[in-house]
Amino acid sequence: MEYVYSALLLNSAEKELNEENVTAVLKAAGIDADSGRVKALVAALDGADFAAAIEAATAAPVAVAGAAPVAEAAAEEPEEEEDVGVSEDEAAAGLGALFG
């Protein structure tokens, strides 16, 4: 997770996303950077559009929040309990037979 955070921090600071910068950010945070993971991160994010990804991620919760009132309205309807026809005394008597 800290590797991704380092890439986001570099993007926010408008710095180049490269192995040296990612390693420097991780080192500043007190993390021993694994060179293989740093290389993989830089290669995976080469040419990535951070602004579009962040916009897409922040727009998704808005669409979900719009559905909340419908779910709340459905949850407010009282549910009818089914009458089983057995009184509490009858149920207790039946349990007494379990313990002999």
C-alpha cells in the first residue's frame, strides 16, 4: 500500500514517477524499499492518468449514495411476524423433555 501512496504523493507534488523518486519517498517514510516492487510499480503506472483515475474513484460513491433513500424506505416497512400457534408455556414444556 505504501508503494501506491508514494506514487500518489509524487503525482500530487507534480514530480516524475521513477524508481529513484519512489525509493526516496519510501525511505523518507522509514520504509526499506524493495527494488523489485519499486520497478514493478513504476512499470505498471507508466503513462497512467492519475487525474482520471482519481475522478472515477471519487465519482463512484455519489452514484451509490443516490440509492440510499430507496433502501431506507424499504427498510422502514414493518414486517409481520408469522403466528406459529404455540404458546410460550407449550414451548417451555417441550424443552423440559430434552433434559429428562
